[in-house]
Amino acid sequence: MPTFLVNVEGAPAADVATRLGERGIGVWAHDSWYSLNLYRRLGYDGYAVRIGFIHYNTAEEVDRLVSELAGCAPA
């Protein structure tokens, strides 16, 4: 299953995960994913948003996810 680890600049991962969850998009705020400490080697130093992409199967679902992620950025 493809898994992505992302952050929204200026927004804590837990807040992003909560906001997306309220919109029916399932993600997690997580400190690592299948490889321990990989997130640190990628430059993350705290929690990040973990997206299990198997849940998004159509172009429309992916577009909605990306749009909602963008909407989580502070103004």
C-alpha cells in the first residue's frame, strides 16, 4: 500500500489530521511510519500527516485530498 508522509507548513500535523477527519478524509498524525526514524532522515522533527493512499482510488478523490490539504494551511 502506498503511504505518504507530509506536513502542511505552519499547521501542526495533529490539527491537520483532525480537520481532514472532520471532512471525511482518513489520515493520521504520526511520528514514524513503516521505517523507524525515516521521517527524521527526511527532515521531519515531529509528527507528520500519514496518508494511506489505498483509500483514494479515483482522480476526484485524490484532487479532493490535495485540495483539503491545501485548505489546512494558515492564512
